[in-house]
Amino acid sequence: MATWMVIDDEPDIYDVLVAMFRLWGIEGIAFVDGSEAVQWVESVDNGTYTGELPEMAIIDIRLPGVDGHYVAARIRRSPRLGNMAIALITTYRISPAIEKQIMAISQADAFIEKPLPSMAELRAQLDAIIARRKAMAPDYPGLT
């Protein structure tokens, strides 16, 4: 069974994403704080986390503790998680210049504005991101 990660401090979005994961037969790892997520990445890198690694991370850009694009950047630097598919999400309308800057910092695969698309459309978008990542790193253990 696949595992995906969600990092979002908005309870409604967090709950909807976790519920979608369940409907899709996907296990979820979830955080509501950027600092907690970074600590989890550290635990993966130092070997104290021994669970299944996620193949996808859906991260809100504005989080308590550490902003989402910096969490994504930390994931990219991880020797164990660096090839994970990453989608950033946000409620805020941002300029193309700021979006470009956030994408450069995060090295995320996609930027999705809230409200999120329909379940089917969101699943198609996320599956396409994972497929691109698998093509780039077919031996990556988190991408099964």
C-alpha cells in the first residue's frame, strides 16, 4: 500500500486530504506544523523512523514553525526522501514572481491553489507528479 504525506495547519483541508487518502487506499502521514515535519525528516535521515516512506508530500506553503516551501527544500536535501514527489498548496493568491521564487527554493513538482480541484482531478494531478518522479528515479524506495 502506498503512503503519502500531508502537511497543512487548516483542519478542514487536512481532514479532507486524509479522508481522500483513505478512499484511495493510501496510508497517510500527517503534520500540522512545519517544524514537526522537519523533525520527522531528520528522524528518517538518522534512521530512527523505520516505517514506510511516502512517495508523495502535499505541503501548505504557510505553516506554523517552518513555511512549507522550506520543509520541501529540506525534503529535497534528504538522502532518503529527496526524490519524493512534492506538491505545494496554498489558499493565498501570489504573484507569478513569488510563485517562481517559492518553486526555486522548494524544488517542488507542482503548485496547486486552493480550493483544491475535484477528487478525480486532484488524484490525476498527483498521480502524474508521482509518475514523473518515478521516471526520474525508478530505484527510489519511496516510489513503489
